Amino acid sequence: MKKKMKDWMIQNLKMPHKLKNLVFGQIVIVMMVLGKKDFERVMGPKPDWAKPKVANDSSMDAFNTELLAPKSQFLPHTTLDIVKCVDLNNVERSRLRLEVCEFHPHARMAMTGSKDCRLNLFQVDGKKNAKIHTLFMESFPITSAHFLTGGQEVLMTSYQPHMYAYDLQSGKVQKSSFVKGIRETKLGNFKVSPNGKHLVFLSSRFESGKMYVVDQKNKELISTLEMSGSVEDVCFFNNGDSMMSYGGDGEVCTWDMKSLACTSTFNYEAGTNGISIDCTSDGKRFACGTTTGFVDMFDATDLTKAPKTFKNILTPITTLKFNNSGEMLGMASDGDKTAIKLAHTTNESVFSNFPLINKRFMGEIKSIDFSPNDGYMLVGNFGGKALLYRLNHYSHY
């Protein structure tokens, strides 16, 4: 069936010659990454059956339409309007715990990566979430993977002296040695700046306190930044021109990523044994998680103010994630099956209706991510499931 569809697409839709050698799933990826104008140039205008329809309140079609009822300008703080969708990876659940759950920055697509050596790409519609493509990386348990260069590439790492780059447009997978100039060659964790310029690899306990800044395109080492103690986590703001790093001793450093210099430091006693940090895209708020299970949220414009402390989780905070608007903060721990909360940042309160009923099925949480316009939330767990939720306050994907 897929071969017939591919042949029909090539013959009737004037597809570019370079797409002819790709498999059907890879063609779908290219179409999704190209964007609306190029997609319609290749595929023709969107047919009537593919256009959103106004749905009844009881219809599951409400998940996939951008014609929802008008919402209030600001996120209500009382009850979260959230609905559980079909799991993102319902058609192919990972065999081991999920290490990666991430939305594509532009296309309506998301990926999962697991220590079962598989990277999967899925369409996001909230109902079927069809699988687009699977990569099996033999003898390469994936520990971290992120979309790079505006979503045209995926970089995968493991605790091995090499890494893989997957080009979504050509379908090619390229193996390369770990970054030259970094003495440690088995760093499984890295972060990506949203402006497409930098990757930051965090040092292990053996090279405590180091952050290796790598060029996102050529994968070459640019500089090594250091904190006075250990470095546990980093996050970007101002479109990646600025970065915060968090040390296990409670120190928070702010970095100018253009000059690669530390511009300020902040210490707070309650932050000792820190393990996670995240900030809003404008950097006006940031949150720190510790081994005690407490999360401290700060107003970065006035650090003399006492932080808001959330004490709803009793095990170490391993995941923190602000949504793109900065109105919501996701907090989670992989130390307990129900250790996840969502907070309203302006009201500084936790939504009481999340997790939903039968919350124990969520499992130990590994990651949280939000779609580009906050319409969906993705939660990855140790059971290999990528749980998908529709956040109905946000009308767009």
C-alpha cells in the first residue's frame, strides 16, 4: 500500500527528484519539515477532507482543530482544562524506559528515544499519532537526543565514544567520533540552544563543574565554561543568547553565550544538593529543583524577593519544564510513580486536578515537553510510554 502511494506521489505530484530514493516514511518527514509553502508547492493545496472542522464538545476532533472556542487571554489558575489523548507511541511502545520525549520545533511531529536503541518519530494528532519512522541504532542505548538546526537534524548520544546524527531531509545517519578537544568521551547528556548555535555537554563527576560549548553545525568544541563546584543542569533564555547553570552547592550562574562569559552569580542556602533548573524563554523566572523534592521558583528581575517554594513532591526533582508562554511549570521526579505536578507561575499555585484520575498509571517520570504553541504536553516515563495531553486553554498546536 505504501509503495503504491509513494509511486503515485512521485508520478502525479511533481515531487523533487532527490525524494525518489527515500522510503515512504522519510518522504512524510521531509514534507513535514519543509513547511506549509513548500509542502503545498510539492503536494498541492490542502484538500477539503484535511481541513479542520468545528467539532462538538463531546467529539475527540476537538483535539486536532484550531477552531476551538475563544479562550481568556491568561491561563486560569483554578482548574486546568486538560484531556488525556492516545499515547504518542501507542502504536509502538518502547521496550525500555524512555530517555527522550520531544516535540519538533515547527512540524506537527514528535520523537521518542530509549535505551532499547530505538529512535521513533510520530505524527501528533491526539487520536492515532501514526508512526512516521523508526531508527534502530545497534548497540547504542540512547541516553539523549534533540532536534537541531531548526528541526532538520536529530543528534543522538549514549555513554559511548561516538554519536549519531540523523538528517531528516536526506534520511542519512552519520556516525562520528565524540567531540575533539573534550577529554571525556562518554558524556550522555547535552542541551541545545534554541537559536541553532550551541550544544552544551555537561561534565561527569570526574571533570566536575565543566560545560563544553560545541558548535551546533560542525560539532566542534568552541569553549569550556566552568563553575566553582559541580554543574548539574543548564537552561537557555533570550533565544539562546543567555544561559543559566546550576551547581550542586546551590550556585546559579548566568552566562552571555556571545562572549561566553559569566555575567552574574547567585547563591542560596536552600539550593544545596540541587539537581535541576529551568527558566522561562525571557529569563524573567527560573526554578531550581533539589534532592529534597522542593522546587524554588525565583523572580529573576528581583532576587531579593523570597522564592515561591513548592513542596508537593517528596523525592528528588529530576525534571523541570516551563511551557513556552511561561505561564505553567512542570515538575517531576523519577523516584515515585505519582511524582508530577503542574504549577501556575503567576498565581504561584499547583493545579489540583493534575495528575488526573488513576494517576498511578503515569509511572516514574523521565521527561516533560510542550508543543510549540503549548496546545499539547508530552510526558515520558520509565515504562516506555509517551503520555500525550491536550491543554485546551491554548487554541493552537
